[in-house]
Amino acid sequence: MKTEQYIDDFIKREKQTEHNPFLSTRVMAEIEKRQQPERRRTPVWQTVVVAASLAAVAFLGVSIGNSYQKSVSHEFTMNINDSQIENLGYYNFDDYE
């Protein structure tokens, strides 16, 4: 019985509490502020490092590609008749056994 009395008293006190009319405005302003991303300026050194890394990767890619072309010899060619390979499609059917 005492617990119910405490609960009723608490509810009555909460109903008597006056509301702040500007509370909803402040809450909505904070929500909008958090939804907008902060625009931070990236440091100059970070931009330079990213540009240098991209240049290094491009240079290494080109140099590796050039070294590969030099080592491949084109002295022989292969002539393959693939007419029998086209018939392998028959073995892929589920009902073939």
C-alpha cells in the first residue's frame, strides 16, 4: 500500500512541474547541429603525403610493367584448335550421367 502511495505522490509532483518552453527549441537545435558534419580542413602535409604516395604507386606500376615486357620473349607462338573444347558444355548439364 505504501508503494502505491509513493508512486501516486511522484506522479502528482511530476504533473505539477512546469515545463521550460525553450527546451524543445534547444533540443531540436542540438539534433540539427549533430546531424550536420563538421567541415574540417585537412592539413597541407597530409595532402602532400597522399599525392606523393599516388605518384610513387603510379611510377612503380609503370616500372614493373616495363620490366615485365622486356623479359617476355616473343620467339614462339602456340596454335590451339579449340573445336573439341566447345563440346565440354555437354558435360555441365545435370541430367547427363
